[in-house]
Amino acid sequence: MQPGYGNYQQQPGPPENNMGMSVLALLLFWPLGIMAIINSSKVNGLAQSGDWAGAQNALAESKKWTKYALITAAVWYGVVLVCCIGWVVVGGAGALFSSTS
């Protein structure tokens, strides 16, 4: 073995930063999407400075906030859709189309 080759460890490539999904989360439900964007923006800087554990932690936090934002948006939009359909079925639309002459 040649000197200098024994302790060499190749660093992994830059981790994904989840920025695309964070932007989607920001568009669908901004309060939680902001947290996803903040953590997502930390990933590349931490990886470049050599803090791989910190980069992985920021990535995990970004994915967590993205998941929370997408679930909250899906539930919120589902509730709004059910309320709109319920309004039409129960009679809200009947008031719009009734003639009061």
C-alpha cells in the first residue's frame, strides 16, 4: 500500500435538496411551505461546508414540512370541495335559480 492512500474517504455527491417539492408546498399551503423552503435552502450550503449530517438533517426536515404542507392542502381543498358540493345539493343553487315574480 502506498502512503497517503489508506485514509482516503470519498465524500458522497451533493444530496438532493427537495427544492421542487418545497416550492409546490409553498404554492399549495404557504405557512408550512415556508418552513420547507427554509430547510431546503440549507442543504447545499451544509453539504459544501462538509457537514453531511447537517445536510441530511436539513433534507429530512424539508421533506417533513413538505409532507405536512401537502397533506394539509389536500385536506383543506377536500373540505372546501365537499362544502361547495353540499351547498349545491342542499339548496343553495336552488335559491340562485328560483324566480320570485
